[in-house]
Amino acid sequence: MREGGERRPAGARDTPVLAAGCVLWRRSPVAEGLEICLVHRPKYDDWSHPKGKLKRGEDPLAGALREVAEETGCAAAPGAELSTLHYLANGRPKQVRYWAAEATSGGFTPNDEVDRILWLAPSAARLRLTQPRDRELVDELLATVRHA
């Protein structure tokens, strides 16, 4: 049952949770090349790309950009769509669509959901990401930015 005693429709545990996010990047202000933004979520004590659940009826790209703004404080210009990741979260299938996105403005303020961000070179970002499935997105981003 859901909170408040409401029953879930049959098969609701099989329906994927829909989410979206971005591999957020910027040109390095101190070195040649680019940096990737990772967020730290204290609830899970993990490092990941900014992402989150879509609101009912929300366009996935709009949701991805909303999540970037909420989690990093950055506005972003979307680029190429990257892979969609599929995995289990709390025993339920989850589907996360990702886009490359260049940070254009803004500044981070810690909050309950994200307490820290890091801007890292791609090789360092790969090492810092908690989930191996998130590392391939770094390679995809680099391929799209090089061809842009």
C-alpha cells in the first residue's frame, strides 16, 4: 500500500520509475580541456551526475535541466542525448535518460539533497563516480563534445 493506505495498481512495482539527468560540463577555468560536475548526495553518501525523478507529465529534457538547476544551482545549455540507463532502485526498475549539458551560469548552494559538488577533469570524475554504470556517460560526453 502507498502512504495513507492507498493501494497501488496491479503491476505498479514493475512500472519503471522515470528520471532524467545531465552530464554537466564546463570549459576548465584553470587548465586546458573540460570539467565535469558531480554531486554528492548525503542520503546515499554517493557521487553521481545530477538527476532526479520526473514530475507527472514532465518532458524528460525539461526535467533533466530542472534537476541540474535544483542540484547544482547552474543553468545549462543542453546538447546531445546520451544513453538511457536502466537499473533497479529499491527493488523497482528505474530508467534514467541523460543529456550532455554545458553549464552557462549560476552558483552552488548546499541543500538537504546535495551537500557538495565537484568540478573534475574527466579522468578524475570517472574515478570519483560511485556507480560504474555512470562512468560510461563520461566517455559519451567526451565523444559528443569533441565532435561539436
